[in-house]
Amino acid sequence: MFGKQTEKLSLQSFNAVQRVLKIKKRISNVSNKKIKGYLYFTMKTILILLALFSGIFLFSSCLKEHSLENNLYSDGALVSDAANNCSVDSVGGTYNINKKINDSNFLQVQVNVTQTGKYDIYTDTVDGFSFKSSGYFNSKGTTSVKLAGSGTPAAAGSQIFIVHYNASFCTAAVKVMDTLHPAIFSFFGSPDACENDSISGSYVQGVILDSSSSLTITLNVKFAGTYNISTTTVNGYNFSGAGIITDVGLQKVILYAHGKPVNAGVDVFTVAGSQSQCTFSNTVYLPVTTSNNLDHFPLTDNSSWNYDDLVNTGDTVHRTIIPGPVFQNGISYKLMQETPGASIVDSYYYRKVDTNYYEYAPIDKYTKAVKFDPEVYDEINFLKENLKTGDYWYSKQFIGTATFGQQILLQYHFHCINANATIVYNGQAFTNVYEIVMNPEIAAVGYNPGPTQETYTYYYARGIGLIYTDFNNSYYIQPVLQIRNWTVN
């Protein structure tokens, strides 16, 4: 369109010049003043027309150049490995036979762009569905492209797609599930004892089982699909689970326990499917009985506890409450002495006020992230009674001078993960257990304390006290104590 207009304007400009020459010849007898004025006016008109022509020509050229740039296709290649498998960032969504895929379904590949411009990336159609994407690469280098899916998968299994971009291609696999038909499998170890199985949770006589109690079992899958597996019911409880198996070969599934064991002992279960069956056994424990002491941290005179150190194997830790009160800063405490072997190595000071338990100790006792010099002693509220799952509390916010000379805030955050746990250690089943997680938090004065990445986990059984303690951090190894035996008076 602009080419015709510029051609027309060029002809008009040429004709205008010719008319000016003719006019100049005719008015040769007119005064110089009039001729100059007329010529000035005419030449000004010609210049305006020429300028307009030039502007239109340049504008047309710019549009043409810009249009050509935008229409240029990019160059580059799909990124793949030595086997020509696409470097797939992710496969989005789930794929089921006879179910139309939607916006959540996509295939994300990587492209090495060597020249910016437009792109079209697409796959072939496999069993009723495909992927594609079009757009513009604004920069060079490796980038990820999300290919939108469309269609309806017609067959289950791992479908292999060929992804195309310019002259390059690579392959990508997408798993399609059959949610309409049951999987075909056998139990690994069939027809005898199930193999590669594992049981989690605590099984105690008279205690209702929850989601922490389960069986993980291995299947040898021939065709993927749905599964619904249950065991026989033995001694008042069983295991069952349902879901979708997405691949063939050896696959693990989880069956959850339901019910309440009636008696202690070893129970043998049979788990059966359409093609095979296998057996496994599980032990139910008697619950530990306690005295009338309802405290989760008894402080009665001459009560004692023996623990195995699971880190320093072979070591035994013995703790005893010494009769009579001891005083610190005018406050009465119970003294607990810790004795590995025959020598006393440490003393701990505890007291209970209403439903709160306090320990009088160096405030940095439960962290390695900071140490104070001089030492600062205070009370740490480490436990409470009448807790509910989810309850949490903080210790005091302590202040001390760190060994590197800066004043530091320190506090301890306690969280009750489970207020009625059932735990089995050393063949002993403990009920009514508090599971408490503690995290130290520190900060410079004037700032809010944050976690030190140290985590202590404590288990307190009602009427017995501390039965297990674990520790996790990136600084050092801490003993893991597990109760062996105890006497609570």
C-alpha cells in the first residue's frame, strides 16, 4: 500500500518542478521582486511535498523492516541426552484413559536458542493426545518451554512422544493410567511369606490403631491400574489400602491398620489378590502398667531410670532423685544425679509448680549455637501437664554475653506434637505419652529470635517420665537415650 503512494507522490513532485520552470519562462518580464516572491512560495511548496514523500518512504521502510524482523523464525535445537531423550523439566497433570486432558496437562522441554525469533514446538499424536507451543524467543541461550496438551488418551502405559523444533527432535515419555480397570499383579514372595514388607507403628493390647500403623508391601505388577487390597482380620484388626498403580514391575503400596488388638502375642495375616497371596506376622505388646503417679515427669524420692545410649553403644546412663530438697537462689528443687558407672558426673535441679515443670540450669545448656561467658543460670519451663496435641509454649527470653563479646537473646520453643502417643521401645509398650519437640532460638538484642537448626525430641510417659530423647542438628552428635528400666516411687 505504501509503495503505490510513494510512487504517486514522486510523479507529483516531478510534475510540480516542470510547472515551476514553465512559469519562470512566462514571467520573465515581471519585476524581480514579484518573481522572487512567487518562486519562494512555489519552492517552499515543493520542499514540503518532498519532505512528506521522504517521511512516508522512511516510515514505510521502517514498517517493512520491523515486520520482516518479527516474521523471522528462531534457530536452535532441543536439549537431549546421548540417547536422544528430551531434557524434560516436568510432566504436568495426570493422564487417564478416556479422560480429556486439560490446562493442567503439559510437557516442559528445554531448548538451546542460537537465534531469537518465532518458534513452533510440537509433538506427534500418540494414542489420541499431543503437545504443542508457539511463541517468540527474545534472547539466546538455554530456556524451558511448556507445551500444552490436548486430546484424550486412549491407552494406558508409558507413551513415547517425538518432540520437534526446527530440524531437531527428541523423545519424551508420559505415563497414562487406567483408572477404569484393576491392575494385574502378584505379591512378591508369593505363595509363602511376603518379601520386602515392613510394618510401622506401635501395636498394643487394647489400644485403637491410627494412621501411624501401616504395612508396606511389594507387588510385582504386570499391568498398571487400580488396586484394592485387604488382609484377613486377626485378633481384632486388619490392614487395607486402595489406589492407582501407575507403572509395571516391582511396586510398593501401603496398607493401613484398622481396629484394636484384643490380645498380646504374634499375629499371622494373609494378604490376597486376584492372582496370588502371601503371609506376614506382627507382634502385639502388653501395655506397661504404672503406679498411681499421674505425672509425666515424676520427682519422687529415690525414683530412678536407666537408659541405653544409642549413639555411644554399650554406655548406660543412670539417673536418681536424691531425697530431700536442695536450694538454688532460695528456691527449693529436687536434685537428680546422673551416674554412668560408679562416678557422679552431673546434677540437675527440677521443680514442679502447679502444672509446669522447671529446670534450673545454664540457659545455654540446650544449644551449641551460642555459649555465654560468664555463664547465666535461670529456670527453663521444659514441660507442662494437661497438654493437648498442637499446644506450644516458650521459655523466658534470656540475655547473655556470648563468648565473642556480643549480647545475645536466647529462648526455647516447645511444641506438643502428640499428647496421647503409643510407643514401643525394647519390647515395652508405653501409652499416654507426650511427644515434645524443642527448638532453641537466638538473635542479637533488638531483633526477633530465630531457630538455630537444632531440634530436640522428647517422649514422656505418664507415671514413668522421660523414656526417649533424640537430637538432630548440623553441629555435633548428641546422645540418643532409650529407657531400659525404671523405678518410680
